Amino acid sequence: MAAILTGLTALVTGAATGIGRATALALAAEGARVWINHRDQHDLAERMVEQIIASGGCAWAIEADVSDPVAVAAMFETIEAQGPLDLLVNNAGVILEKPFLETSEADWARVLGVDLAGVYRCCRHALAQMQPRRSGAIVNVASDLGFLGREQYAAYCTAKAGVIGLTRSLAREFAADGIRINGVAPGPIATAMVSPEHMSDEWMAKELAIPMARLGTPEEVAAAIVFLLSPQASYFTGQLLGPNGGSWMGA
């Protein structure tokens, strides 16, 4: 079966590890040329580039902190100079487990700066490139907690709820331009960011109290992202797919 994304160029933010890594590798396996964005994980990103090239694909590593407007602008200028961007996956994110009354202004700004403002910035630059060509597809990585909420996760839940609203708003605005904008809202996924080493026992117990009673894998989320970016999802826009083990079953 032919690769479904051959000839297309994709950017995946936060792609050195976890869901981003799995997504970048899956996109490359489907023929896409992949920009692997990272913040300060140069060695990991370069090893991914080598892995993709060794498998017959094409990839580049590019460093930028999505919470920094200047860095994001420079990243998109570099990408545009190499050729048109067809696909964007906004995956970069941070998480914070902290009681709300202990969440400082700096904590709040850091989480929303990456998880929500970073998505806004990358969408804005990507759409400015895609709109004149009247083509493109974007997937934003939200979270089931953007629907559910959770105590001691106010900043994270607020940011992810914002990503959901942004995704739907942009999908309506740019549908007439031939650009599809969707999202995924994963449940608990086995990544370095979400692990017993980084989260409390109480948090892990809540994450596993779902119908499937297990953590998902980054590859399971990546499969949903690849589908939404592919021609197979040509009638999907403004949708939030939920690889979440049944944690959230709403519309």
C-alpha cells in the first residue's frame, strides 16, 4: 500500500520524546518530510533525524521554544525557506500538578505560555503560509482533562480547554480556505511527562480509574493524528478524537 503522505512537509512541535516522537516517526513512515521541533533536546532530535533518513525518509531537527514569539517566528521562516509547510502538529506541552492557591503567576504563565499560547503562535504562522495556497491540515494536541477538569491541575486544564476552543474556532474560520483543523484529546498516556516518577500516587490512581484501566501508548495517539492529517479524513474538521481508554465519552 502506498504511503498516504508522500510529498507533504510536516512540522511536529515537542517532537523529541513521547507523543511528538511517535507522531514524527509515524508521519515519516507515511512518506512525509518531517521537521522535528524541540526546545533543548538536540541530541535526541538529531538521532531521530538519523533514524528517519536511514529508513529512506527525510527529516530535519529545529530548535525553538514555542512560548517565545521570536523563536517561533524564526522557526517558521526557516521552514518556509526550505519549501511550503503542508501539515502541522501542535504537540509541545508542559504539565503542572499543584493546588490552585499555590499556583503562582509564574506557574500560570509558564503552562499557558506553552500549552495554549504556543499553539496559537504556531497556528498563526502556519495558517499565514497555508491560506494563500488554500490547502493544509493542522492537528492540535489537547487532553481529556480539557473536558473533564481536575483538582490541582487548573493551569493545565484551562490551557487544554483553550486548545479545544481554538481548534473549533479556527476550523470554522479556515474551512472555506481548504484547510482542515482538528484535534486529539488523549487520556493518560505512558510518556516521561506522565509517569509515576513525575506524578503523585493519587494522580496515577485517578488516571487508571477509567474503563480500559491502563495507560495508552504514544503510538496509539500518533495513529489518530496521522489519520486526521491524511486524505482519509478529508471530511473532518473541528473534530476532537479521543484516544483515551474511555475516560471521556462526550461529543
